[in-house]
Amino acid sequence: MTTTINSRTHSWVPPTPPTGELSGLDFLRALIDGEIPPPPIAGTLGFTLVHVEPGKAIFEGEPGEHLYNPLGSIHGGYYATLLDSALGCAVMTRLTAGFGYTTTQLGVHMTRPAFAHTGILRCEANTVHVGRTTATAEARLVGVNDGKLYAHGTTACAIFPIAP
């Protein structure tokens, strides 16, 4: 029995967390424009923030074999991470300078498996509520090539001041 061994190399720049000087929307726009390096998780899993506007964040990722579970399909953790990233960033677009967020609850509903040949998955998240101390958002993960729904999810986030 011959076994093929594949490899994948990943490099990253140390992350630049928000300092509280920019609004969440301005911070994310600087990230998209390359003024702030992407978070390491984006390179590790191969997804990118492609668009933001107030209350909305869109990520895209291309699944590959390196994300397979033992059954030979994309691991549900990839779906969850992509959803969590888009949901949190949608909330972040609505935060003023000096405030951050953290996920307190994540709900994920997977509707179909994805594979390396599925192509790009697009995750669009929109805020539902952003208050002083909590926020909620919802998202859909859809295949760019086939238009099919692969997963959808919701989040609840805590909002807090960023320490100087």
C-alpha cells in the first residue's frame, strides 16, 4: 500500500488587536485594505474578510482536503469558525471606538456537507440587535458556485470597553 503525504505551510504576522482608537468598522476596513495584518486564524483555515458595511460582514473561504473530517468531508468546525468570524465582525462594524466584543453563544445549523471540490463558500452575517452590553447577529454560509446553503447560524455577543 502506497501512501501519499501532502503538506501545507502556513506563515503569519503577529496579530494587531484593536487599541480602541478606531471604530470597529474602520478597523475592519483597514484589515481589508491591508493596513492591518489578517488574524492568524484566517490564514490557518484559508478564509478572508472581503466586505464590511455597518451591520454586515462577508467572509469567503475555499475548503480543501486539509479540512476533512474522518468521513471525508469538510469538518463542521470549519463551518462554525467561518460563521463565528463573520457574525462577530458584523457586530464589530457597529461598535464605536473604544469598544470590543466576545462571543457568548454560537448556534450552528449545518445543512449539507462540503468537499474540496465544492469551491468557495461565502458567509454573510448581519446584525439583528446591537445594544450597550449585548448584540446578536445571524449568518448564512452559501456555495458561490452552486448557490446552495451549507450552514446558517446565530450569535450572542457581550460588548465591553477595550482597556487602554
